Amino acid sequence: MNNMDNALRRQVYSLPDLIAQQYEDLEPKTRKVLSTPEIFSIQRIVLTGCGDSYAAAMATKHAFEMLTNIPTEVVTALELSRLYQKKQIGFAPHNPLVIAVSNSGGVARIGEAVERMNTYGAFTLGITGNPDGVLAQKSSRVLPLNIPSFESAPGTRSYLVSVMALLLMAIRIGEVRGVRTMDASMDMRFDMLEQGKQLAAMLPAMDEKVAAVATKWKDFDAFDYVGGGFDYATAFYGHAKIMEAVGKYAMHINTEEWLHLNFFMRKSTEIGTVLVANSTNPCDSRSQEVEGYMQTLGRPLMVVTDKTDGVDTEQTTYCTVPATRYPITMPLTHFAPLALLAGYLQVLVGEEDGRGCKDQWSFAQGGKAVKESKIVID
Amino acid sequence: MALLKNFKLKTIHNDVVSLTDDIKKYVEESGVKEGMCIIYTPHTTAALTITSFWDPNGFLDLQDDICRLIPTRIDFKHQHDTPQDAAGHIKSSLIGVSLPLIIHDGKLLVGHSQGIYFLEFDGPRNREYFVKILADS
């Protein structure tokens, strides 16, 4: 028994089984939620969500474009609600397809965004685990999530399921539109299942490495999470868990932008830096360059990668994650070490999720701050 | 006497694959002088047919006109898979997945212009077909 065991870690260890279980649940649902004529009418796709759901949208944006050949953008709920230009909504019947993700389904801004999109002629698909929530009630179609309950921790299981649901939708839309054959599409789906098995096999070694990193980094006050392309969303997810679980300052940034901004920071040996850098990412050569600069600066570094040739040093730890046959499916599991890191740091500093919504944070009890908000449809 | 053999093939999209030589060879090697040869494929988006082998453009015409008769539409009621798949089911049903042929004098009895063909209505796919030989006595 790991003496730093924690709820986030237990969630991570549940992910391999969750992948298999959720695949069985979601694969048939993603076949039925949109009809063939509806799929053929899509001219543009907008993905939206808040927090982890926003990260899931970013994690799958490139997958949607590569698998469907349909231009896809990720728009925050607030921008979709208040700023997205009306002439870009309903520009063709039932367009764009707006896919809104919220497992809790009760986030006010998501409800507002979906309502506005419907008002001006978009077609909306809500992906949610709450059939009575505002997202399900306002969406044109609903892809219902059914995530088995588990010990509470900053979103880990729900993030995986959101990513999986979006990936399955992208595969489905591309398959129906004839971008690739049914056999090729099934192979992609099986690649997701295979990742679960790989993750299960890799978790013990991954866990041991991350625990050692957390022990070295426990007194740091700042963390950088860096990634590009498919890996950017994973970096976003990692920084979010530091804020939620540990209550310390964290930043997520694109690999290129890190060299425009974050590297200027002083106390470089006291900033825990996580670089997500997979071998099949088109940004890989830049990631390698940036890794060199990070080491020059003396940044304490954890590199999350599917490569297996990294040699750990006192400064740098290489954390190996599953290698997939289809790079677009990588975001499904590559966040696992980042969740482990946040969980261990939480234990080591004695923090409580979301500061327990106590004292000055009490206004956020029960998600009130994001569930209750003035709705403006213009 | 009865013999059964399984054959594998890899197809490309809307492929037309000649099976004639393999089946003729199998029949001749069987030693059966008089009997029946049944060819069967266990797929629902493919079919078996006999057509002329002289002009390869005839294969294109065949697939083109099958597609004109049963175009890939987006309003098929079968939406579990894809429009291509739904159209393929209909093409397969109409054309058929089996061929009964006669064995005479130790050879497959086919006309001088006739070839046996596997019609792919999807693809690329890994496919198979079976050949059963039944001797008269």
C-alpha cells in the first residue's frame, strides 16, 4: 500500500477498467445520436465546454478535423454566449454543429451558449451525465454519459469519458461521411481499448516515478505545464489539477509560447515544469528544442512521452505513457501521470480539493458560482 | 464425395476480383468428373456473379450501373453503419452471394466468355469465399 495513496491516485488506477466499460456504453450511443442526414448536413463544428470539458474539446479538435475533414473550432462557453458573431450561426440550415460538453450538465454558461446557438439556427449536441440539467434540456440532441460513481476527486474519470465520447463522435462522423471505411474506423476504436490495457501495465512504474517527482517538488510554489498540438490539452488538464487539488499557482502554455514568455521567470530551479512531448506529435522537434532550454535553465523537469529512450537525471524524469497506433487517441490516457502528480502533491502539502469550499471559498459551495449566473441571450 | 475449400482475398473499394482460375484449378485437382460446384461468400456487402472477362472496362460498367440502380444515399433507414454499407446490403441481396455451377468431364462448365467474379460493394476489406464440390456418385 502506497503511504501517499489518495483519491486522485485511486481514480487513475480505475481508468483502465473505465475505458473498457465506457467503450461498451458509448460506442453504440455515438452511432445513434445523430442520423445520417444530420451528419451529412454538417459544414462546420464548434466544440465548447468549461474547465475539464474545455480541455476535452481542445484534446479532440485536431481529431475532428483529421477524421471528418470538417473545419472545427474550440470556443469557450462565454465567448459562444456573448461574442460569437450571429452571422456565423445558422449560415446554413442546422449549422454549425455545436457540441457542448458538461458531465454535471448544470453549468449556467454552457446552458446559455447552447440556448443562443439554437436561437440563431445552429444544431446542438449536448454530451452530459445529467439528463435533467440545463445542457440536456436545451440541446437539440443529447449523448448521455453514464459514469459509475466513484470517490470524489478533481475530475479525472469524467475527463477521460469526455475525451472518449468526443473521439468516438469524430470517428463516427468521419465513418458515415465516407472519409474512411468501417474497418478502418473500427481499428481506431480498438486502439482506444488497447490504450486501456497499456495504461494498466504501465501504471506501477509510472506511479513510482511520479511519486518521486512529487516528493522533490512539494515545496515549489509554481508549476508550468507545456505542450503543443495533441499534447496541449493534456498540459491544460495538468495545470488545472494543480489549482484544484493543490491550490498553488500553475500555468499551461503552448510549447512555442513558453519560449516567448515563461522561460523569463526567475527562480527557475523552483518551478516544477511538465513537458508533454509525444513522438508522433508534429510539434516533436520543437518539444525537443524546448526541453534542452528547460534543462539549461535548470528547470526541475518531468517529460511525459511515449518515447522509451529517456534517461532520468537528478533534474529530469521521463515518464512513459502508452504509445498509440493513431496519435489522435493519445489524449485519452496521457493525462494520467499529471493526475498522479497533483494527487501526491496534495497529500504532501496537506491540501483539500477546492479548498473545501470553506471560508473565503464558500461562495463556490456545490458549484454555485458556475451554476448560478445571469443568463443573457442576445 | 464432397469437398470444401476456403479462399481468402483482399479487396479495394468497389473491386471486381476474378475467381475463375482458382476455382477451375480446385475443381480439376479434386478429381471429380461429374457433379456440382457451389461457390458461396459469407458477406453482406459483396456478391458473386458471372460476366464476360474480355474487356476490363466492362467491370467498371458493371459497378457503375449497380451504383446507378442503388446509389449510396443518406436516407437509408439502416443507419447503424454507413450509407455505403446500407447500399452494399441491397446490392448484395439483389445480385446474390452464391453461384451453383456444373462440373462436367472433370472441368468447370463455363462459357467461353464467362468468368466468375467477386463484387466488392465496400472496401478495402479482407474477404473470403467457399467452394463446395459435390460428386454425382
